[in-house]
Amino acid sequence: MPYGSHSPITLRLTELFRSPGDLPPEHLESGRPLVERAEFRRIVRNPFEIEHLRTWPADQQEMIRALLIHSIKEARPIVFDWEEASSTSTTIMDFGDSLAVTFRSPRGYPPYKV
């Protein structure tokens, strides 16, 4: 599992994808922007978080969308992690029965309490 830090967004994603087999994949397969789905699921909850996700690179968002759909259909939990970095990147790790995602980016918004 990743050992970086967590952000409010990654904590909420980890909680949501603890039992992904219970989630319907249709909400991700619709092709709607991930930020809309994240707002609906209350993964992003304030203007800073919304803008942070909205500006995440599109190719990385699509990679995550495919992973989330796979996780739901295969009922494989995902642990999400975030690390501060000078540029934006996403790493996916496959542990067989579970998955892990580490997002890296410059700090997207000021620190606040969850």
C-alpha cells in the first residue's frame, strides 16, 4: 500500500471504494466529467477541491475512470493516497486482490480541517 499522506479527497475515495462491488458502474461509464460525479458523491466538497479535480490532467482522469469501473466490476477495493510534488502524476499499483492509487501534485488548495 502507498505510504504517503492523505488528503480529504483521498480519504473519502478510500472510504467509498472499500466495498466497490456495491457501487453501480453506470455513473462512471456515462462519460460525464469526473468532477460532476465527485460532487454528486460528495468526494469534493468545496470550491478548492472542485477546482483541483477540474484542473487535473484529462488523460489521468480517464485512466482513473477506467480503474474505478474495473474496481467496481471486479469488486476490488482501492486505497488512495496523495503526495505533494512539483508536477501532477498518478501511479496505480495492483496487489492482486486490491489496488492502490497515489496521486501527486503541487498543493492544490490551502490546508483545512476535514
